[in-house]
Amino acid sequence: MHNSKLIIILRSLSASHLKQFRDFVASPFFNKNDKLIILYAYLYKYQPDFTHKKLQEAQVVKHIFGRQTPNKDALAKLSSKLLKLLEQFIAYQKIAAQPLIGKLELLNFYDQQNLTTPFNNTFNNIKKLQNQYPYQDSRYFYNQLLIEIQYSQHLSTKKDTGTDDVNFEAINSTLDQFYLRAKLEQLCLMINRQRTTQFDYTFLMKDKLMDTLAQSPYLQVPVINIWYQALQLLTQAQNKTHYLALKQQLQEHTLILAPNEIRILYTYLENTSASIFKDAMERYQELFSLYQPQLQQQVIYTNGYLLPPIFRNIVTVALRLQKLKWLDVFLIQHENKIIPEYQDREDMYRLCKAMLSFEQNNYEQTLDLLNTLACDNIFTKMDERRIRLKIYYELNYENLFEDLINSFRKFMVDNKNKIASAHVQANRDFINFAYQLYKTIPKQHKTINLLETNMKNTQILPEKSWLLEKIEQLK
């Protein structure tokens, strides 16, 4: 049974849900088959991984049926029934997590049965639940639409005088808001993905929708305006007005947005910042200002952890801005915060510690940290070699520096087909500039100026700020 659909789904449940399912199976309202109770009680003993040898089919059959000789597929049929019960339990849990949906069904029942007082009480409860809903996401507007429709049906069948609105205007307005918010978000998702995957989406009615919205009172609805500004930014990525408008709206209306939406919108700002802020230091300042609120609001985390690229980007930005004390605290607080599924998480963390240690001029400590790296990741290997080269230069370890220059060059030749050509060229440029820097004699201004110009003109150059700093010291 180890690989059955039933066991696979059971493995995905939390300990509390497994326990609740046991009560669910034992409830005569949901289940009247005693053998299902016996089967789940037996399986439950081997949670949470359900890999025990006693879950082999023969062992389970013996426990359920004893000395009886069941039909060949008796266990399969029993498992199938338990699986259906499990799926019913999961659906029940999902509905229970949305009390408003159940209340709407109850409201509909009271309306059909002409139970006026229970209807009014339930309707008031529903409005209270809706007002307590924390975010103005798609579900909020969808729920509001269902409320307006149900109330309209009540008015139409119970209180229609033939001259009243019967709530049609409220339905129309809510439907507009539900559609606009959902449509704008979907367009943003598609355009953002098209930029990274080059997939050719068809955007029917996008331009007409944007033109209509520009003159629409619906832009006064904050959440619609936020997604409108996001779409404007994604379609005009160099427009600073749209960038600042989205950032301001995001800061002012954070409380009405779900955490995953906040993260998505900040990602749009991060991805377009390079087009808006051409100066590198200004761009790093802006990125830091975007990371700060996300860390404080904890929207940047995925299930409590940081994705490796995000972790690395935060560290890189802090280093570029020389926010070393801030970064020191950040690394202490996030020692175990890189997602556990990332197999190189320890190397990632130690590498970032080494980068900070280098900026603090603790070169020997940096070497100690580098020596702890497993370096199973090719990008980690390149990072490690660049940092080590910088240390050998700083400490004037001439033999070690020259040996590493040669071995680094060979490493890039050996691995040139394993990584993108841009990464290969960038690291080769770093090696060449580092070696020229090492060979340059101080005060040779013509040579130094030419080398500096070539460095500045190289668009993608790892450790560029360090190289230019060393050039200045040679002048």
C-alpha cells in the first residue's frame, strides 16, 4: 500500500488533520462501515510517513479480515471507499475554512423556505463576516457578488413592488469591480511572464480596457488602482511616474492586500527598477528600500523561508551599500532561513558570511569560511574563486594569486559548456582584469587610466567596484 493514492494523500496531511480524519471516519453521520474504521485506525499507527513494513498489503489484509479469506480485491475496494471518505473530509475542511460560503447556502435555504427572521439574522451575520474579511482580493469581491445576488433574489421574490431597483445596481457595480480587479491582475501576470519566457500571449481588449479605466471612477477603488498602476508599469517599464505611483499605492494600502499579492507587486517594482534607476548606487538604494518593508511585513518569505535568489540579492544589495552592521544582524537572524529543499543552502549561507567578512577586512576569517564550502554548485565555485583571488591580492600572496589565476582560467575552459556564455565571459573578464591589476605598477598613469576605462566600459563585470577601488589605489 506504500505507493497507493490513499497513502500518498495521507502523507500530505498535517498531524492535526490526520487526527481529525480519524474522528471523521468514526462519525456515523459520515461513515457506517466498521471496516473503514478498523482500516484507518491501523494505518494511523504508522503516520506521518506511512512507510512501515506492516503496511504491506498482506499484513493489512490479515489485520482487517483476520482468518477470513477475502475476495482478491477486497482491500482495494475498502481502500477506495476510505479514499472517497478522505476526499470528502478534505472538501469539508476547505468549506469549513470559508464560513461565509456555508452561510450563503444557509441564507438561500431560509429564503426558499420563507423563514424571514432566520434569513435576516443570517444576512446580518454574512455582512459582518464580509466586513471582517482581511483583504480585498478576488475572493472578497466574488463573495460580495454572491451576497448581492442572493439579496437581489430575496427582494425580487419577496419584496418586489415593480418599481424598485431590487439590488441590480449593486450587483452591476460589484460585478464590474470583481472583473476589473481579476482582469488587471491576470494581465499583469501574463505580461510579466512574457518578459521572462518570451511566450507570445494574446491580449484581447487590454488597450480598450486601459483607455476606459483611465476615465473611470473605479480607479478610486484602491485595489483596482494598484493593479492598474502595476499594469501601466509593466507595459511602460521605463516610466518612473508609474513606478512611483505603484510604490506609493502599495505603501498606503498594504492592509487591504494579501501577503502573496504584496510580494508579487514588490517583485514588479524590483524587476523594473533597473530600467528606472540607471545609476547603480541609486538602484541599490531603491532595492534596499523595497526589501525593507517586505522583511518587516514578512511577505518576502515562502512558508517562513527565503528563496536562495532572494537571500543572495538582499546580501548583495546590502554589501553594495556598505550596510555591514545591518547585514551582520540579517545573517544572524536568517542562519536557517533559506528554504530546506535547497541542497546548497549551507554553502549559500557561508558564502554570504564570507562576502561580509571580506568587506569587514577580516581576510583570514574569510579564508576560513571559504574553506568550509562544499562547492557542489558551479556558481558557488566561481564566487569562491573570485573572493579568494581578491584576498590573495589584498594580502599580497603572489604565488597563491598566480596559481589561482591559472586554475581559474582552466576551470572556466572546462566548464564553458555547462553555464550560459554571459557568465563565462563575465568571469573571464574578471580574471583578466584582476591579473592586469596585479601586474600594473603604481603611478603608471597612462596604463592605469586605460585599464580603468576598460573596466568601466565592461557592462557585466563581477566585483567591478572592488577592481575600480584597487585602480584608485594605484594612481
